[in-house]
Amino acid sequence: MNQTVLDAIYQRRSIRDYTGTPVEPDKLREIVRAGSWAPSGLNNQPWRFVTISRRRVIDQLAGLTRYSHIIKGAPALIAVYLDRQEMYNEVKDHQAAGACLQNMLLAAEALDLGAVWLGEILNRQTEVNQLLELAAHYQLMAVIALGYPAHRGQKSQRKPLAELLINEI
Amino acid sequence: MNQTVLDAIYQRRSIRDYTGTPVEPDKLREIVRAGSWAPSGLNNQPWRFVTISRRRVIDQLAGLTRYSHIIKGAPALIAVYLDRQEMYNEVKDHQAAGACLQNMLLAAEALDLGAVWLGEILNRQTEVNQLLELAAHYQLMAVIALGYPAHRGQKSQRKPLAELLINEI
């Protein structure tokens, strides 16, 4: 039994405050690689990524969401996309993106970083694509903000298992 | 840095062959709990679960998919659902289900089990709901088949990072 992996799953938190320390480009690539090892339907691997560390671009993206303070305070972002040309089923490809994102969040913590999955920015996905100079066949799935955590030990809550586990047959 | 977690992400495989050893109910609950610790939009936790170990039900479900040999050979299944009454956004809730599923697959391996995410059975989701006696507001996301692996060391492949990482800004 690998308790370390279970602990990582239970102790992961959405981290929204970061120190000013830059994130090493190798760590950003490692997080993308971890995302790519998620499973996908027919192993179609529809995910694509843009890593962003340039301050000017981060600040421009901050202007496209209600959560601009989080993005402005982040030393790095990773925009996660699906390539529509590689997709085969909306529901399953969106699920695959979610699996990919979860790997990335776990990998970020494993690399001593903190990260948060931002979805509200999807309301402005056309402008995000323009800003990142991406063709329309790239569909934004989420933006991950990340950096070294300004603090740890954040609390989070989940519904009790009895409420989630409908039946044991 | 936590190399154990990264290794778990890279070494996870879809396991489709199992020994006849039953899966302990406590392990099934632990996998569900791990799933529930995925992030969800607004922390809405739309996921619901049914664990299945009864042979008759497993065999009936096997009749609802092209991959019946995998299900028939599995000592346990977990059906993963979204509760439509808890959903707030189709894309984001489907992504959340994917994040939840990935946690479950990683947890299964951490518990020395092997698992595979089955999606093709969604074609027969109405019949799955009938068989599991679930109301229509439960939307099937996937079935995980699991058990102790009959063998390990399976290979898998991913596209090179250069193909997935569109840009580093």
C-alpha cells in the first residue's frame, strides 16, 4: 500500500497566494508531462498546453476574469486546452481534461508548488485565445495559476461518504 | 519534492485482467473517498457512487457493453455518477468527474489494485440506471472495473511533450 499517494490526494488544496519566487521552467514542463499521463478515451490525448511566465501576458489574462487578484499574484500560469481536431466525444474529452488537470494539480504539489484550477475565465475564452494567439480549434478548458505557496495548512471540506456513496451492492 | 507521487502518475496503467481475489469493501470505500477529494467548481461535489461486488449484478452489467469480458472478469466495479440536481455547468461538472476518476484510479493503484476506466457503457446508461435502480437525475459518467492485477509492467505511450506544449511564453 502506498500511503504517500493517498496522503497527496487528501492533502492537496487550492492555493491562491504565492511568494514572488519564479517557477522554474523545468517544473512547468514536468507538470504538463504529468497531465499528459492521464487516461483519455481511445488514448486520443486531446489536451494541449501553454505555459506562461511573462508578467505582461499574466497581467493581460488577469483582466479577463473576476479572479484577477489570483492571476496577478501568480508567478506562472498553465492554460489547458483541448484540440477540437483530436476530440471524439464532448463528455469524454471534457472528462479527460479533468483527469489531466487533476494530475497537474497533484504534480504541482509534489514539486513543492501550490496551484489552483480556475474555470471562470472560460467565459472569456475567445479573448484568451486571441491573447495567446491560438486558433479557434483550441478550446480552453481551464487556467492553472501556480507558484510557491505563501502559506500552507489550508482547510477544506467534503460531504460525508454516506451522502456520496448511494449504494453498495 | 515528492517523487513517489510523480512515479504513481507516470506508472499508473489501465489494468483489464484480474485475479479472482475479491476486493475488500474498505478498499472500495477508500477509492470513493479519494475520488471525493477532487476539486469541483464552487466545491459543488456533484459526484455520486455505487460500488458493486455481487456477481449477478456484475454479469448483468457486462451485458451492456462491448467490453463485457473486462467487466465479467472483474471482482468489483464502481459506477461513477453526477447528480444533475447538484450540477451547475455541463463542461465543468464533466471535468470534475474526470478529476474524481483520476483520483480513484491513482488510489486503486496505491491500494495495490489495478483498475480501468470504462466509458463505452455510457451508450447504455438508461439500462445501467434501471439495473442499479437509480433515478434519472443520476447521470452515469463511467464505470471503473477493478481487482488485483493478474500481471503488471504493462506498457503505454504518450505523445512527446513538444507536440502537446503549444507554447512557452
